[in-house]
Amino acid sequence: MSYAIQAESVGKSFILHHQRNRPNDSLRDALAGSLSHLGRSLLRRDETDQTEEFWALKDISFGIRPGERIGLLGRNGAGKSTLLKILSRTLEPSTGRIRIRGRIASLLEVGTGFHPELTGRENIYFNGAMLGMSKAEIGRKFDEIVDFAEVEQFLDTPVKHYSSGMYVRLGFAVAAHIDPEILIVDEVLAVGDARFQKKCIGKMHEISEEGRTLLFVSHNMHSIMQLTQRALVLDRGQMVCDADTRDAVTKYLSADAGEDISLPMRTKVDWIDDVNFRWLRQETDIGFNKPLNFQFCFTTEQHTSRLVVTIGFINTIGALVLTCKAELDHLEPGPQQFRLRISDHHLTPGTYFVRLDLWGSDEHLLEQDNVCTVDLFSASTDDRLIQSIARRRGDKLGCYAPITLQILHASESHQHD
């Protein structure tokens, strides 16, 4: 089978240096120690340093076929950037080997491949030449690159004066328009504004539809779900999942769920204690309007005829978009544990902060903001409108419930006035 990218038992190690310091050193002592350390280093007589071998990647193997769209997931420090640098040939692996077939373009960091003293115009040619393009090829693509990057006004300004957003726009425009067989894009797009991010996502869709290979790294699960067919998950330098995107995202989020801890809370009364609340993330499927399950525990020291618990969902601009209520009747003294299920919430894909309230018959017993964060994702089988909403940060819209609109004629509408 032919692969565009093939990794075989790839590992990368770094040597970390640790200098022994006395904990009570003053700033003067620390500075003197640094100068002394420099002198010993020059004389190769440094006896205070300790070294440690750190493996950023261990035994990574995978294959990517031509035309595949692959996502790369993992927490900060999981080894994603190290792997991308090896694939981009800016780092050599310590073990194993990488085989790459085709021209590769990568956008890993703000300013990658740019010379700060050169102008935007000069850097387009410089960057294109580094990626193997002839001057004539770059010339044919030049206007498209400038139009996409939206930097025409500053084209003859040295890029050292560019903002980070301008750097990203120009860097992505060059990488995406040189017709690479393989395009690697890191989370660098997070620097751009929402409109430019949408523009980049559209361009990456276009590239993938042309049969070219895409490797995309992002912490935005919506973009990963919409853009890629398959995803790799890294954890502490090791590959823990290589599966279709839906399963890989579930694996990635489930790992976070395993470390979710219930948040202890204090009530306004002394007869309710040990309150804990958590979202059962691992029980939530990917897709629009999938049921949400929560666990709610507390201890009561007296018989209670009726309590009311409310769960509020607040979106990323601070709007309360949904409140759900449950009644807890006839509770005997002792520990209480409940599973709360919301089956038909119609929340659009996005991030929500959960507020918890507990009410008695005539008093407010508990109010707690941000008890947990709920991340909802659309699936490829969802209504296309939902997928579009997700790309536009749909949580700002709150809930989505499709309805059938009845069109009234003018004479009918007047009858309702």
C-alpha cells in the first residue's frame, strides 16, 4: 500500500540539564552562581549540573494515505509539536524513521519560514523557494496569495513590523497556495480572527477535495470533527489511539473525563452537607441533542419532603440559554445520590458553563456557578445547518429546535391583528 506519510517506531529524546541550587540563595548569590556556571562550562569543569534524558516521543508508528485528512489530538506536552517538526524535517528522530512522498508544506508557528528583515513580497518568494517552487510558479500564484492573506497594503513592509495575525495570514496563504501534496497545519490558526479561521477551514476543505493530504492539529474539536476523517491521539509522547475521528475524539475526551473530579460545595444551611456534582462526560455521545447525564450527591441530616434542583447552561458570552428542573421528594436523613438526565435539550454545539441551584420549600439552599464545563460536538450525520452553526461557534445561539413555518397570506395575517 502506498503512503504519503509513514512513521515507523519513531522516537525523539532530549537531554535536560538541571543545575543544583541552594534553596536559600539570594538574588546576588544566584547571579554570581550563574556567572560561575558559565565560567565552568567554558572550562568544561561543571560538576554541579545533572542531566536527564527526556523522551518526547516513544515508538510512534502510523501510515497516512494520499488524500487522507488526519487530525492530531493531545494535551499540551503530549508530543504533537515534536512530531510535526519531525514530519516537517526540522527535527531528526532519535529512533525509527519517517518516509514522506510528495511536496510538504507546514505552518507550525507564527513566522515559520519568514525572514524578519525581508518584506512581505520578498518573503513570499523566499518561502516558496524553500518549499521547492520555481520563481515562475510563485509568480503565477502571487496574486492569489496576496488576496487570501489580505496584506496588500503592507506588502513592501518588512515582516518584523507585522502583527501576529498578519504573520499567520501570510504564512497560511503561502503554504496553502503552493499546491503541496501534503499540508501540515498546527494550532497556529488560533491567532487569527474568527473570519480568517473560517476562511482557512474552507481552504483546507478545498485542498482535501483536490485529493491532497492534510494533517491538522487543533484543540477545537468542532474543527477536527468537521475537517478530518481520522485522528491520532498522543498522550505523554505515546500513541494511544488511531481511529476514525468520532472514535478518536471520544477517546480523547474520555481521558479527560477520567480525571474529572466532582466539585465540593457549601450550602446556605447546616443540615445539608457533602454536596458533589459532576457531568458524566464519558456517557455523552457525539452529535446534536444527545442526552446529558449528571451525578448529584449530598447528605441531609433531616427528613425533607421536597427539594428542587435546577441546572443552568451559560454560553461563552455569558447568556443563560437553558434551565432544567428536577424535583426530589421525600428524602430520609443520610447520603443521597441521584443521576440526572437531560434528554431533549436542543443545545447547539459549543461550550457551556453549568450553574447549580438547590431550593427548599421556602428558601434557597445552594447556588454555585461554574460547577463544570460541558463541551458539545456535532457529528457528520447531523443536520447540515447544525454543522454550519458549529463552525460559527453556535453556542452563542443557545438552543436549536427546527419547526415547520406556516406561510400566511396577507388576508389571513390581517385577521390575527
